[in-house]
Amino acid sequence: MITFQSDFRTSTIIVLARDFEKEVIGAETYLFEDVVDVFVAEARACERAILFAVEMGFGCLLVEGDSLSIIKKLKTKGEDRSILRPIIHHIRTLNFLFLKMYLTFLFPRLVNGAAHTLTLEGRRQISGILVDRVPESIRTVVENDWMAWNQNHQDSF
């Protein structure tokens, strides 16, 4: 998740890492300054999530995002010619560090309470990488998000 403040040209990026059982195993908040628009912020968020996964030593990765334009750009095989070109190229290069990397677009983003809570925690000076010390408030909200997502998608299975 990102927050973008155009008047200050800043973006706070929130990354949550979960294991295959959907348990939170790491989280990160990261502040970007001099961000020109929300598309750059979304691309940086995706890049930061992947860098976080590299730092955590993951072999396989599922990146879930709610920016359709970024997911499409990453799935397209051709060269990106937009302002996002350097970021998209870097993300594609990082792909080779994983056995498999999946990119999934989530629409609509029905459950983002965990990211919102982490944003609030980040504003209270919790920043950087949180591993094995993810705040209980985040763990609780993630569990609630997962239950809400399951309820909204139980007919899909």
C-alpha cells in the first residue's frame, strides 16, 4: 500500500510479507521523497516489496498489488517507454533472483486494514524492516483482513 501526498511530493510505502499460511512474517515502511506522481509511487512500492523479499531471502514470491497499470507493465514482454522505464527495468531484473515470481492484481482492494494500520504505526516512528517484531496491532488486523477476504470470495472457490 502507498500513501501519496502530491503537495509534499512524498510517498510512504507499506510492505507486508506473509508466509504460505498467510501469517505475517515481516513488514516494512519506507518513505520516498521527491515523488512526481502516484504512478511513480506505485512502481516504487512494487520495487520496494520485491527488494524486501530479496532481503528476507525468499525463493518464490507472490506480489499482490492494486495498481493495474503497474502489473500490466511488468507482465508485458516489450520495453517500457514511459517515465517508469528505469523502475520497471529494475523490477524485471530482480525477477531473476527468484525461482518464481507471480504478479497478481487485486481488484477491488477490499481488505487493506493491515496496510492502513502499518501506515499509522509508521507515522509513530516505526519504520524500516520489522521481522519477528511485527506489532501485534498489525498481526490482528491482518487476520481480520484475511477473514474478510475469505468471506467476500467464498463463492469464488
